[in-house]
Amino acid sequence: MDARQFDRVVDRMQSDSAQWDGAPAIFGTSDILPMWVADMDFEVAAPITEAIVKRAGHGVYGYTFEGDSLKQAVIDRLRTKFGWHVDRSWLVFSTGIVHALHMIIRAFTSPGDGVILQPPVYYPFFSAIRNNGCKIIENPLIERNGTYGIDFAGLERAFKPDDSGLRPEPSRARLMLLCSPHNPVGRVWTREELERTARIVIDHDAVLVSDEIHAELLFCGHTHTATATLGEDIARRTITCFSPSKTFNLAGLKASVLIIPDPRIRAVFKERTAGFLSTPNVYGLTAMEAAFRHGDPWLRELRTYLEGNRSLLVEFCRTRLEPITVCPPQGTYLAWLDCRRLKLSDRELRAFMRRTAKVGLDDGYVFGSGGSGFQRLNFACPRSKLERALEQIESALKTL
């Protein structure tokens, strides 16, 4: 394996790619360089493609289920990567994390209940709460010199019903959605931060939903801690969302797994989502097992390449994109660009990126409180594409 394989440009046009074919409709122009959707512009590991082709060659595509071999692959993955010893009965498969979040909120809340999240955060969290008739309770992250942390005092307050009279009626927080590692700010939470968060959730008799979809995309010096490994009492109150979709670029195959250690919580989830929970198709299941069993050589080279892209991005911002800044992400392949010193409104910033720089990024304000004035950039792409995007932004800055 060689990290230079990721330099190869794969033409994704005419493949119904959300990032590429969907860009003109989203950005209103066909000459945009898309850097928004969180998937990679890289071909997947060869063993994954080989496994899918082999399964397709079988010729019969009837109803399927999650077999013992796949379940063992998930168990082995969690043990070897995070030291987490998982029982087979804890696994519940889903088509994707966003779908799973909708199902979890459906199972453990009633309309009008509160769900806590930590903005700026992955924006489908908001719709998952609203679509279930629940109320969003924000516990905004604290930013200091470009680095984000958790407001623990604010988290304590978020769990207390609002009796201030500002809301029509108090909202009891039943769930907390934790993004770990965090999208879009790129924080890899420390063990101490996670434990303190989990203790607050437990103390208020709520369920912690830990989205760990980026858990294997970390940069040097950072280690992911699976929230449920912090203690048996924490594990019993935690639902962990895990998937190969970001790590191995399989988002289009719609395959994820929930780890629910507590038998009562698991039973409630299955009962209340029966007939609604959608499970992966045969190719998603096949790709998941192949990735977990045979994808590590590719993943090691991917991390090396992404590390190089991150370094390029950080240095380019430091030397050539003033006054735009970026704090080096600790994990994920997403950069959170701070454009506030441009002193543009969110509407003006959007126009600047789309019409002047001709780069399609995600607007920061859609990630909720604290996102105004930011842009999210996906750097999981050939280095030539990243360089081109940064140079286009650089040229656009000269017009201001």
C-alpha cells in the first residue's frame, strides 16, 4: 500500500454523487468546486470492492439478515481498536446513523420532551429532534482561542426544567446527543471530558447517545475513548452509534450498528421501533464485514494522507488566507474555517465562497449556535483538489 494512491483523481460526475452531481442545484452554479458533503473522493479498499463483486456474483438477492460472521467482525473491531468487550446480543443494525438517531429519539421520548445537543454540531441532529416533536435544548460548546470545550456547568443547567416563564412549559431532558469525535469542530474528547459528561447525564436519569462515527479518523497524538468503556453504570445508560461509513467511505451503502448494552433499554428500543427501523441491505452488510476484517492496510495509508492534507490546510491558512484561520482538527476530515474577521454577514460569506471563490462549502450557521461566520471544508480528497480550493479562496480574498 502507498499513500500516493489517494492522489489519483476519480471522476465522480455522472455517478449520482450528492457532493458532485448535486452541487449545481445546491449552490446555484455548475462551476463550483464541491468540498461540502462528508464523504471522500477516494476509491475504497480493494478487499471491500472484491467482497461486493463476489456477493453480486451469487446472483440471488433475497431477504437477508446480520449473520454471526458479521457480528463477530464488529465485536473484534471494537475490542482491538478501543478495548471494548461487547456481547453479540448488544448489537442492533441500522441503515445509517441519522436514521438511527430518529429511531432512538422516537423510542425514548414523547412529543414535547427535551433533547440536549452541543452546537455548533452536525445539523441533522436538529432535524432528528424536531421531526419527533421534541424540543432542542442547547448546551453550546465553549470556544477559547479557536479550541472548543464542553460547558459542564451549562450542561447541568440544561437538564433542569425551564421554570423561568420564557417557555410555554418546562421541558424535561430525556436524551443527550454527544458527537465524539465532534463534527464540525474536530475535537477528540479526552477521557476526563467524556466521563464528566456521562456522569452528569446519569445523575439526571437520562440516556446518552454517543455518535462515534468518526472514531477511527484521528490524527497523531489523539486517542478515541468509547464512551461506554468508562464504567458499567455509564455503559448501561449509553447507546453508541458506530459505522464504517466515514472511515472506509461507504456512506452510500447505508450500514451502521448500534451498541446497546442494557437489556431493558435494548428491549424498549426494539419494541418501539418495530416496523420503523430500517436495516442494511446485503451489500451494506457485506461491505461492513470486509472493511472491519480487511481494511486496515488501506486505512493506515489513508490516515497518513489525511495528515498531509491537514498540514497543508493549516499552513496555507496561516501563511496565505489571512484573516481566515483554522484550528487543526484532532479528528475527522473536516476543517472548521473561522471567517469572522472578514466581517461579512452569513449571507455575504456564502456569496463570497460560492460566487467569488467558487468553492462549495457548508455554511457554519446551519450547525447552530456558534456557527455564524464559519465554513466547514471537507479535505478528504486528492491534494490537488484541496490546493485548488485553497488557491481559489486566496484569489477571492484579494477582491475584498
